[in-house]
Amino acid sequence: MKNKELHQRILYPVTRVRCGSGGGSGVLVYSKPDPKTNKYINVVLTCQHVIADAIKLEDRWDTVLKREVKKDIMEEVAVEIFQYDDSTVVSSNSTQAQIIAYDEHHDLAALKLNNNHKMEDTASILPRDEIEDLRLFDPTWTSGCSLLHDPFANPGTLTYLRELIEQKSYIMTNASSVFGNSGGGLFHGDKGHLLGLTSRITSMQLGFGLDVMTWMGFSTHPERMYEFFDHQELQFLYNDNDTFDAGQKRREAKRKNAIKNFLMSGQDLGEDKEENTKEEALQSPPNEEHDPL
């Protein structure tokens, strides 16, 4: 890709996400008009652990079920959108965003910006049928807000195609990343597609200190991104024939169907839980850890 295209596809879509006293990065992946209102719907992807403080599980009385059930109460988070004059940041505009979907297992979340203006630069997600074409030594870029700095990118290559950490698959690159990069993008260096979200980094305890290996970074495997999209009814993010409104209707239908099944079965209604057996990556030494960014 030429320099101008690198800017548009890898740098400009990256945002800074703030939640409570911390934060991380995000990637703008969707900006299209709502057919009903013509106002733009803008969606940012980030890591679930970046916005975890905005999600509270509380016991709330359900007037339909006539009992207390656990519900997730979600606060809004702040997303900073950057405007550029070529390579120079000329302004950053903060807007509130609603958490429309999240998954702790995949460590992914989708945020809908309250800003309903058209966003000029969005990241293109790697097509599903091109995942199998990824190869070691493919060029990559990580792009995010390291240590909550304004967005910047680091080059590298793919170094491992499927690393298992805590029973979840990641893709590894030697393109440097560090804390604050979480939720930022891992991009393919040739085509500019978003491969995944940077989410973990390798660290090792050496004596009383901690050595952070910035060249051993892990991003959400692209297959897991698609699993998240499909489970959360976010197919509109990659399917031009789908819409945000249609996805919301499917989510609501799922919710009503879950309540119906509960009423028919008489079983306890709680949050869906997945067993996450803690397991070190297969090729990691005992004292090596993979920390959230």
C-alpha cells in the first residue's frame, strides 16, 4: 500500500476509548446511514476488558417473570475520534458511546457512537473466506493508543497463526504493542484488512522485575471475530445486505425466546456462563504470562 492508503486504512480508523480511570483503543468499522432516519450509525470495536468497568451485573425485579433476575447494566463510555491533516492530528473529538454487545470469552465489544455524523474512514474487516490464506511472514501493522497516546502504528510480520491462551485462539505478531493498545487493530500490511484486535502481550517475571516482550503480541483470531459477530447478531458489520436495525430485531427475538423457554422449562434464569478453564498457552514456559494490554 502507498503512504496515503496506509493513513486511511490503518491510522485514521483508530480511536481512543476511555472508561472510568482507564482506557484503551478502538477501531471504527462501520459508518452507514439508517434507512429510516438517514442519520449515520457508527460502530467501534474494542476489547471487552477495556470497557469492563462500565458493565455491572445486578439483581433486578422482572415484572414479567415475577422474580429477581440478573441483568447487565451498562454505562456509556467515551470514544475519541481523531481528525488529521495528512500525518498530523489537528483535533480530537470525544463522543459518548453505548455498549451494544460484549463477550467476555472472546474479549470483544461493540460500541455505537452517539455521534450520528458520517465518518470518512472505517477499517475493512478481513473477509471470512480469506482467513485460510494468511501465512507466516505476512506483513502486519499494529495501530492503537499505546499508553493512551494519540494513535500510531508499528510494523511487523505474522509470527504464529494460532496460539491457544486460556482455551481461546489468538494470532501472534512481532509488530510492537504495549499497554493501552488493547482494542486497537492488527492490520494486514498488503491489503490493509483488519485481522483482529490487539489484546494481550507476553511478560516474564525476572527476579523482582517484570520484562514485557512487546514483540510477542497477541490479537483476537479473525475466526473469533466472526463468531462474535454471528452470536451477537452483528452481521451487518461485514454483510452489506444486513442492517443494524435488522440485527437489533434479531437480538430482541432471541431475548424473548429465551424468556419463553425459561417459562416453559421452569429452570433458573441467569446469565449465560461459559467455563473458562485457566490453561497456559501450549508453547509457553511455566513463568511466562500473557497479560491484557
